[in-house]
Amino acid sequence: MDLDLRKLRYFVAVAEHRHFGRAARQLFIAQPVLSRQIRALEQELGCALLTRTTRSVELTSAGELLHEEAKEIIAGVDAALRRVHDAAGGVQRLVVAFSPGLPASEAVRAYSARYPRIEIDLLPVRWWEQDMPLRDGRAHVGFLRRPFDDTGLRTVPIGHERKVACVPVTHPLAGRATLGMADLEGEQILDVPTRRTSSVEEKFEHIAAGHGIALVPTGVARSYSRPDLVYLPVGDLPPVETCLAVVRGRRERRLLDFLRIATEALREPAGRTAAPGA
């Protein structure tokens, strides 16, 4: 069976919006057309992807799996098409993925100063799938923080970063100067895989609303200062490693040059770890 890429795009839009009307508006098609296409996709696959009610649309277990798989398929196809167009137009491009709160700008400036004809694109990644843009071809190199799946990747250590506890300003712990992990026992931690959020902004909205707390890197804390949130150092929490990552075996000249220049620009001096609030 050959899957229709257009139907996959339609399905992803519905899965993201959980609403046929909003998905149809995003896709610039009529809602009945979208509904027919999704029903046709379900018939082709022989299983239900969505549970529909008068007020909401939810994904079945099969729909959840297809949503994740379809995003990777579409991203890989889009990346391949972009590479084809670049090759046809003689464009040299380097796509740099980066984790939230890890600024790659210093490395990009240093590289662009040496190689101004190579276009640089920057791609933010979600914390639970940092390595995915490298694997599906959307990015050439990533400036990432562990943990992530490094199978098949070459990594270059850059430095270490402390984590801080992010709590609502109304939280009983908000007035403390420092915390230990024992202070957080019994708290709802939003960083665990069972409570994924689609963005850092969404996670902070949940925290501000009192739905839990999070342990976030200091770079994220610096980038997302809010009056309704407090960031508290956690003294006994180990730092996390930051690194550059590429798919093992890739030898393009522009990629190797970027790795060399970025390592020099971003690597911390030996023995120094980013301090909370620094």
C-alpha cells in the first residue's frame, strides 16, 4: 500500500489542532473535504485514527503512533526537497539545530565571518527529540544538551550546565535561596516523559497555573524570565553536558569547518561550569 503524503499532512494538522475546523483553515481547504480525506486514510489503513465527538477530536493509540511517525516522514521529505532545490540553485546551506536556551549565535557569527557565502538556518528542537532533526535530515549539526539518543551520532563535548527548579511565585518554596532534591519530594515534575509539553512556553504556562514544577537548565531560565515564576538553585542536582552532534560518517567540508569553528567559539574553559543565574 502506498500512503498519500497529502493525506498524512492533513492528518498531522488535525492531530496538532485536535479540531477539524482549525486544521481546515490552516490547510486552506473546506472542512468537509478534510473530513473525507481523513476517513479515506482510516479506510486505507484499516483502523480508526481519531475519536470524534461533537466538541473534540482525540487520537486513538494507532493515531498517536501515526502522528509521531508521520511528522518524521513529512519532515524528512521536506528536508529532501529543500536539499534538491538548493542543489539546483547552487545554494550552499547549513542547518543548525539547537536546544532551548543554548545560544548558537556566537558560533554562527564566527562561521559566517569565515564563510559568508554559506547560508545558515537555525532550527529549535523539542527537549524529548533533540536528535531527531539530525536523523531525518532537517539539520546538519545540533548544539544539544544531554540526555538524548546518541546512537549513530558523533558528539563533541562543549561544557556543562546546572539546572534550577522553576516554581510559581506563589509556591511555598518560592522564598527559599537554595533547594535540595529532598525539598522537591512529592512535587509534580513536568520534565518526565509522561508529561511532555510541546514547547518551553507551554511548560511554563502549566507551572504558572499550578500544575507542577520543572527542573530546567540555567540557559532556559535566563531566556524565559517571567514575573510569575521563580528559579531556585538545586545544590545536589548534577550538571548536564552540552555538546555538538552530527550523524557519524558525514564528511561534508562545510560541516567539518562548522564543527571546528563552533567548538572553539562555544567550548567552556576547562573546569568551569555555568552557574545558576550566571
